[in-house]
Amino acid sequence: MSDQKVISIIKKTMPAVVSIVITKHLEDIQKEIPPDLYPFLPNGPDGPKLKIPPELIDKRGMVQVGGGSGFIVESDGLILTNKHVISDPKAEYTVIISDDRKFSAEVLTRDPINDVAILKIQASGLPVIKLGDSTKVELGETAIAIGNALGIFKNTVSMGIVSGLSRSISAQADPQSPPQEMRGLIQTDAAINHGNSGGPLVDLTGKAMGINAAIVFGAQNISFAIPINAAKRDLSDLKKYGHVKRPLLGVRYITIDDNLKDKMNLPVGYGALVVKESPVDHGVVPESPADKAGLREKDIILTLNGKKIDREHPIQDFLENLNVGDRVELVVLRGEKEKKMYLALAERK
């Protein structure tokens, strides 16, 4: 592959990649200071204060606290990025496009399952990146990551190959957030840094195969992207319903394998074991489809619509291919007896 082809693809896609600047009110930042930092902070009239250089505070008392990337997918200002980039409800988000114009961004929707969010800016006639088909991505194909590295260096490009498909990792948006399992990811050795989050991972036609999402700390050349088909579904939902619709079953579970079977003395080495997360939690979301169907703690869901549930095929993977309102059949093991349950999936809020 010639350098000129790569350069051509970068020139074609770069104008549609945007920087996302995250700002917050100084007062909100002060309120969020962890108490264990108080001994290290100077005291003001109202207690410990975070000292921020005046030049970093604008006329409205806003302070830049982070940055990320995104890319324009429709010429009227529709932008894809990561949910974790724009996760703070108290923050304001500004989009800077390739000609350095700045726009206030409206968060249209956040995907409750995948690390995807959709923004809107008031503009027209913008360059776009076309969306590919992540089901056709192949191991070894060239991947180009474009973004705003560390929120500072604009127009950052790295290149590598697709080094893994359908990967699963547990990730945190920040140290205070609970871990979230991310599944079906594209693994690449193209370098992805914090500020690249939300930028596109494109193929040799210049189409997005994924959204740059995560890196593995302590490991070199291991990065991950959200498959673009997840974002395409979100865009479709947004146009149909005004928000992302994801189906809810309503159980908290751990997927069983042979190790867990031996450790917990379970009767089977596959399925989803319904478990509680706290003394007042019974493993089933109240008023959810699972609750109404009669599922309860220690039940083992063996199959969903006749398909076996295991480590390679967890419940969440099945739900990704179902819609709100779909009726499903579960085979559940309770004690020594199997029973069938039927329920209609609700909408995840």
C-alpha cells in the first residue's frame, strides 16, 4: 500500500473530525473535590479551595476540564462520539470543527449499553465521514485512527491493523464510575490516546468501521473501538423515536462457566445465574419483564429463544439483536426443575 493512498484517505476524512472541549463552572468543580484532598488544598473563606490559575477561567467562570474527539456523520451537524466523553450532566460541550469555528453542542442521546453518544451543532454544509459495515471488518485489514490526542494535539493520526474482533473488556470512564462491560469490540494496534476517544477508526475506503473508545493500561499496542453498526442503530433509533431504545430483560446475573460451576457447586456449567448485588436487591429489577415473569435470585437462565447462554454468548449479546416489545422464551433451571417462561422485553430507561 502506497503512502499516497493513506495520505489521500486522511485528507478525505480529516475535515469531518472534530474536537470536543469540556468545560465546567468553577463552583461545580470546587463542590466535587474529594474530602481526602482537603489537607493538600489552600483554605478560602468557605473551606478548602482548588487553586486554578486565573487565565484558565473565562468570563463566565468556566474552566476547561477535558477534551475528546468526534466526527460528523450528517452535513447538518450530527456528530458521533463516545458516551464517556460527554457523560457529565453538569458540563458544557463545545465542538471545534476543522476550520476552527466553535459551536455549542447539544447532547441528543446517549446509548445506555454501548459507549456511544450523538451530538448536534447548529451548522450546515459540513464535511462528513460515511459509515461502513462493521460485520464485514476482517482481521489484518488496515485501520486508521483519527482524533484530538489528549485533547491538545489536533489532527492526530495513527495507523495499524485490525488485530482482534468481538473482544470484551471491563472499562471505567473514570475512577469514580462503576466498571462497565463492553462487548463486541474491534481490537487494533493503531494508537488510541485519551483525547482520541470518540474519533473514527476508518478503513482504506475512508469509511468508519468503529469509534475509538479505549486502551489497555500497561499494555502496548492494544486499543479498542466500538463497532460502527452499534452507532448506526443508535442513529436509526434517534430518527424514529427521538432517543435510543434498548430492550430490558431486568435481571442481574453472572454468566456461568466450568470454573464458576465448581466454585459455587452449581448443577450446570453454562447459563446465567441470577444474583443480588446488595442485601435489599434480589437480582431482579422490580416491575421489569423478568420480575413480572416470576424470575428470582438463584434461578439459572439456560437458554433464550432456544439458544444456549454461555461465556461466548451472554444475555446481553442476544438482547443487542432484539427490540423493545419482542416476546422471548426463557428456559430456567430452578433447583432441579426446568421451566419455560415467556415475557415481552421492556424499554431500558
